[in-house]
Amino acid sequence: MLIFLTNHLEVPGLTVARLYKLRWQVERFFRWIKRHLRIKHFYGNSPNAVKTQIWIAVAVYVMVAILHKELRLPGSLHTTLQILSIHPFEKVPLLALLRACPQRKNFQKPV
């Protein structure tokens, strides 16, 4: 049994429970964004700036996921994303970089 407290006494209890469930889905979405899209903070405060940053991050994530699948790269998608974040400016063919790096044991960024 769950108990929900609210200061909106005119709202039915079932509605409060549904709103809480919807809010939890939003919280899960933002947790997914932080884990997978690596957005630590937003560069703008307007709704348009936040939406733009999220959509760009989602587009990059999807493109890397497609690349990972189409090239049948070894390792996980997370590993591929990590490799690309460590080597953003290397003048190495992308395929060579992605096929060579999974043999490494440690994918820490150089300090």
C-alpha cells in the first residue's frame, strides 16, 4: 500500500498517484540522459536551448549506435562511445580506431 501526501486537497487520490507515476517516468528519462548522453549541465536555460542540446545528444547517440551495429564492432555500445570521447581529434580512420581500441583494458581519459 502506498500513501501519497499533497496539499491540493481538491485533487482525487488516484490523480495524485497517476501524477506521481508520470513524474517518476520523467525522473527516469533524465537519469537515462545523464548516464547515456553524458549531459552534465545545460549550456542554456531557455526551453529551446535545453531541447536543442538534448536532441543533439540523442542524434549523436543514435548515430553511434547505428555505426556500432552496422560495423559489427566488438564490445558494447558504451565502449564505442567511450573510445570516441577519448579520441575526438585523432587523425586516424574511424574504423581503424574503433577496431583497434577494444583490445585495451583501461579506457580512462588521459589526465
